[in-house]
Amino acid sequence: MAQQPAQSIIAELEDAVRDGTSAKRVQTLRRVTDLFLNDGDRLNDEQVKVFDDVLCLLITRVETRARAELSKRLAPLDYAPFEVIQHLAWDDDINVAGDVLTHSSRLGNEALFEIASTRGQEHLFAISARENLPEAVTDVIVNRGEDKVVHRLANNASARFSDAGYSNIVARAAGDDELVEILGLRLDLPAKLLRELLHRAKDAVRARLLAIAPPAVCDEIRKVLNDIAQEGIAAPRRNYGVAEELVRLMKQLNELDDVAVYKFAEAGKFDEVTVALALLNDMPIEMTERLMLGQRSDLILIPCRSARLNWPTVEAILRKRPMPRRIDDATLAVAQRDYRRLSLETAQRTVRFWQLHNRIEKQPMAAG
């Protein structure tokens, strides 16, 4: 019943395409679109295909303004002609593609991924506001998008992010107070990344987050900030001046080796042990100090292996480091097994990662 009007304008369409003026083609395009909007939800697939063919033929022969008008009218329709939607979405002009990229349910994830991977920032901006964006598409947008695009994506509550995508977008938030605030309000941000985000955030940004966050998010933010504050309450940093002067001199004289570190550990000279591990690994002394005074003995194995220390020296460090509770034999046996398994390459790679992470951590703090 609804098929007849579409068929009845085919002759008019052919005239418009073959001999018609631009105005005639636009007029025909509007007539076909009106017919579809009136009857489209009642058409079967074959009848929709008729409209699809007609519209595809017309949109290649009309100006940008007419294509943009068609995009705006078809984008909200769940039954919009499939091929037309694809043509409009791939259009170079964002005035044509924008509405379809943001709203059309007829645009599949594969097409979105391809468009996000190849088109410019305006197209990414339109896609970033789309509902229920999958992880594969948000990964591309985070990698390719400029700040304006990434902010809009982060504001899209229904967008889903992979672990890598979330890690990348949190890394991009360093020095970007607006992005920190947007991400801090997301309900799906993993706790580990919320902690990283807030750890780098300025006090003013933390305060704004607490002021605007909904109760559930606010409670989580406050908990994380309390944990960060507790970490910051530590004993004043030790003065390593004398030990550092001695150990640096030993290094210059090529006397800083496994035997020297063993003697320091056996004598309980842990300022010297700390400085020695720092210099042998080109690590900041305060970073090495955190390892030496931390609860996890397994982490100490990494700079020890990277510095090529032998197990008896490592054992002396673990047994005699200044801790409230001395290491027990069972834990020491596990440490010895793990130390044998730990390769020099892995240990050195981990130390390099720590060095890089330490520099990144300090940059936002200096900016604040």
C-alpha cells in the first residue's frame, strides 16, 4: 500500500537526475524523504530498499546543504535506509556527517571504528557524544582525539573504556584540570586509576570534585584522598649526607661493588646500603629509601639484581634492614628462590620503568 507512492515518483526522479536543475533535485529529494518519513515505519525491507536506492541516487547530485538536511531528518530513525546512512556518515563535510555519526542507530560499530580511525577531529568529536560507544571505538578516539574530543568523550557517561583506554585517558589528564574533574566524576573509573588521578590532582581540583560529585562518588573520592593523605604522613626524610659522600667517593674509585655492599649490610650501615643501591641503579635516594623501609621484601630484590649483587649480600640486606619485625626463614627461602628466577634484564627493565614513573609523578606536582 505504501509502495505505490515511491514507485510513482521514479519517473520524476529520473527526470530530476538526468535533466533537472539543482533546485529540482533538492525538491525531489525532499519529496522522497517526506514520503519515507510518513510511511517508513510501516515498510518492509524490500520497500525500504526502494527508498534507499532512490535517495542514494539523489544525494550524490545535490549540494551540501541538502545532504545536511537529509542527515538531520534521518539520523533519529531506527528504520532509516541503511545505505543512505552509510553515505552520509562517510561524508567529508561534518555538517552532513555529524548528526548521523552522533545519533543514527543504523550505523554499526565496524563503520564507526573505520571512520574514527581515518577521519578528522570534527568527525571524532561527533562520534564521541554517541550513546553506548564500544571499547574498540573509544580506544581509537583516546589515541587520535585532541583535547576537545577527549573531554567530550570523557563526559559521555554511556561510553565504555578498555583498561588500556582508561589508562591512556588518565595519563592525558596530567596537567589538564578539566579532564581530571570529568574523569573523577565517572562511576566506572577503576579504583586504581581514580587513585592515580587524585594523587596527581591539584588541591583546588580535588576540592571542586568533592563539591560537585554525587554522594556515592564523593564518598569514594574522600576515601581515596584520605588514603593518599595517610601515605604522606611519614617520618621526616633521613639525612644521607655523610653516607652519600662516602659512597660516591667509593664509586669514583671503583670500590663500590658487591663486597662493599655486603660489608655495609653486615655492619648495619643501612644509610650506606640505601645510597649504594641508589647509585648502582641511578635511582633517586628517596625512591630507594621507600623500598628499604617498605613492608614488601620482594621489591628489594629488583634493584639488588639490577645492581648484580650476589645472594649472600641480598640475604644480609633482608635479614638486617631496620624493620619492626625481622624477616622469617620461610619468607627468606621464598625470596632466595625468587631471586634466582629474576633475570638481570627483567630487573633492569623494571628499574627503568620506576625511574620513568618517578619523573612523570613529579611533573604535575611541580606544575601545581
